[in-house]
Amino acid sequence: MSNQEFPIWEVFIRSKNGLEHRHVGSLHATDATMAMENARDVYTRREEGVSIWVVESKNITASNPENQGELFEPAKDKAYRHPTFYELPIELKHM
């Protein structure tokens, strides 16, 4: 089986000073264990990560950019969802 026949996995890494996982790239692997090991070897060589997620690409559902109007327009009339008018205490970090 060639590398091209292996499933594609998307890799997400959470950095030491971050709160969220960020997409860092893709790789080919036969299964989740191999994807995790390859992701560790390729994307965390400098010990910058504290957590890795690998997701087989076929399991990701994405919105279609052509449908962005119908998908995102309804949120414009919900100003209460945007906390721009709240004053946050200084003790709150990472907001």
C-alpha cells in the first residue's frame, strides 16, 4: 500500500500558552495511532505542544463558502451575542 492510499488526517495542536487547538497541517497514516505518532514527530519537534488532536479528514463536515449568506446572516441581528458593551474585570484573563 503506497502513502497515497493511506487516509489523510488533520492535525491540531494546543500550544503551551494557548487555550485552543489550532490546525497545523495534514498527514497520511494507516490509523489513529500512527497519525498521533506521526503528528508528534512532525509537528511538535521543539516541544511546543501540550495536546494533539488527529481527525481523519473524511470525518470533518465543513460549511460551503457559497452558502455563507444563509448560514451567517441571521447572526447579524443578534447584537446581544457580541459582548462589546460589557466591562470585564481585570482578573479575567484569556478573554
